[in-house]
Amino acid sequence: MAMDGKELVEKLAKLSQVQSIKDIPQLTHALFPGTHCPLMGAAMAVGGIKDSLIVVVGTDECTYYTKSMTIHSEKFGGIDGRCVSVVLDDHDVTFGSAEKVQESFKEIIEEYRPQCVFLVTTCVIEIIGDDFDAISEGLSELYGIPVLPVHTEHFKCEDHLPGLERTITVCAEMMKSCDSDNSVNLLGQRMGDFATTELYAMLQKAGVKIGLQLPCGCSVDDIKNAAAAKVNIVVNDIALPLAQKMQEKFGIPYVYFNKFVIPEKIYEAYKNLFGYLELELPGELEGLYQNAREKIEKNKGELEGITYIYGNTPYAVFEMNCFLSSLGMVPQVIQTNRYTEADEPYAKEILQYTDPYVCKAANIAPLQYVYDVLSPYLYLGHEFGNRLRQKGIAIVHSDRASGMLGFEVTGYLLQQLVKSVREAKEYRKELGLSLIHISEPTRRSYIS
């Protein structure tokens, strides 16, 4: 049954009304294509850690879900690979799972002989209250290997990212003090190959050794020796708790080097990084910065007044929308599942330009009824391209940015934006839609 687009828009909140994530509504009770459980995030993280084993404790549905996800992964080694389960029955749920887990563990260790085990609990474990922190500690002492508890209850969170965060954070428990080798650790990269990034190239030219890369590819020994690094580079929020723990435990500073698009933020991150490394800043970075600024000035005129809906991209949500607003673009709806203190300065700057609607991601199913009301030029994120084209909207593809870090991110985004704006204008001409952009005086009050 068709929905009323105007009624859906009225359900949305304005950015100026948002104080926390609780203030951000969702267009429908069901999200499309649905959320992923933190259990998936835990499996994704363990997949990047060689010589480790993930043991999922829970119902047959949860254990089947994880095994079916990992069975086709080369990282896990197929059906006989590094993902095993302890399936609970009614008796275990009623009287506790500790005994079954301890019995199963003996068999698991004998068969797989892992260097490390991530003992992952699911919703039923968290509900019945079994103490898996204590169980993990006892198993670790008994078998002489790190057994690390990871809690992945879905009823306390909305997506899979907490599973990733908790898995890499608990890795701090097996790190040991060691002499510095002046290397850097890369923490939080989920996709892409770090060796192809601009940041990697700058470090290589400066002769900087790359240490631990978690969770994108490392061994248990890499994790144990991670404290040899001089600096941690955090490229995603999921790694901030680990970096903070390592700073407290070993005194290793960290640099927050997220997938920024604002050139000044990128330059600041580079300066902080090379400052901690006590190395001279590579001279070519000034040229890369100036080149990014030139690209902005060159393309700003074509982007000014262009309306868009933000969906889901590899970029930091509010930092990116702040950047686009500064170019004169007009966000009509910003979809997000997070709003933290770190987002507040960006939100305040966006509000200097305009006051967009906000809602939970991903809502692309009901959004199809909003397109006729708002009539944006662009959709940033994942949507059905043909459906958008029929509404005169072009999709901005940005997945390639997942493998980028540095000023290259800015250049790539601008390239994709300009390409999509030109496509959108052609679509709108074909449909006889208006090509009028939003002028500066009306940006703050812009609604439709």
C-alpha cells in the first residue's frame, strides 16, 4: 500500500531539534534492508585475525547464522574453518551453560589448537545472566591461551558495529609491554587495502614501519606485540576504545584519522601524526592540500544550490554533510544511526547554512514516497538507481572511498558529485522537472 509522502516528511525531526540519537526518528518501524546483529560484527573482526578461533555460544538459530556467514569465507577456511559453535538447549538455558561450554572447550582445543579464542555470547546468554567473563578467565588459565569474552546481545544496540568494536577492544587483554620499534598501528580499517592509500604512501616515503593492522589483517602475535608501536592511527570510531585503552595501559598516543573530506581536517591529522612520530612533515603534503582546495573552488559553482538526501556512505556522516553544506549544497534529509558529542560541532556548522531533516538509516523503502515531496537532485548512498532516475534523481556512488585515506578522499568525492549532478540534470530535463537550484537566502528555511 502506498504511503503519503507529506505525512512521512512530517514524522521527521529537524537537525536543530536533535540533542541525542533518541531525538532522531525512523520513517517506519521496520528498517530496510534490516539491521545486522553484533554477532556479525564479531565474526567480521575475527575473520581478520589469523590463528584465532571464534566460538559462538547460543541458540541453534544464532550459531547457524554465524556458520552460514563464514562458511564461504576464505579467511575462515570453509566448513571446517575457524568458526565453531556451542549450541544451547532448554536445559542449558534453565540451569546455566557453563558446564556445556567447559565440556565443549576441551574438544575444541584438541581439534583446532588455536592461539587465541574469542568466546562470543548471544542474546540468550545475556538474558539468563551466565558470567562469561569469569568463564573465559577460567578457560584461559586452564588451557594457557587467551580466551576473550565478546558480548553481542542485539537487544541493546541497532547494528553490527558494537560487535566489531568489542572484539577489537578486548584484544588489549593479550597485549604485552615491549620496547618501541617506532612503528605505527592501523586500527579500525574495515574495508580496502591500506597499502593502496595515500596515507600509506606518505608513511612509506618517511620510512615508517607499519605494525598491527586490526581488524583488516593480522596474526595473534601481531596483537601481542602491538605495544611496540610509537603511535596508533584510528581510522574508524570502532577502534577508539582500543586506542584509549592502549594509551592508558602503555602510554601510546593515538591520532584520529577518519575518512575525512574537509581538507583542513585531513591536514591536521597528518600534522598530528608526524608530530607524534617526531618526523618532519612530508613536503608534498602542502601541495596535496592546495590541490584539494583548488578542486573545491573549481567545482563549487556547479554544486552550489544542489539538493540531496544523504543515505549511507563510507564517510563520517556529519563531517561530510558539514563539508557539502559549506560548498553551498543543500541536505534535505540526513540519515544516520549515530549522533555523538563529536558530531555536535559539525551539526552546529550545518545549521549555519540550513536546517535539514534527520531520520534513522536505512529507510529507503518509505523514502520512495518522500522523493516526490522533496524532489532532490542527488541521493548519496545505496538505493535502486532505476527508481531514482524515474524521479529525476542521480545516485552518488562512493564505495571506492572505503579504500582511501587522505586528500584523495576529497578529490574522489568531488569527482563523483559533479558527475552525478550532471546526470541528475539530464534526468530532470527528460522528465520536464525544474532545474532551479536553492538560492542562498532560502537555504535556512528550505523545506521542499
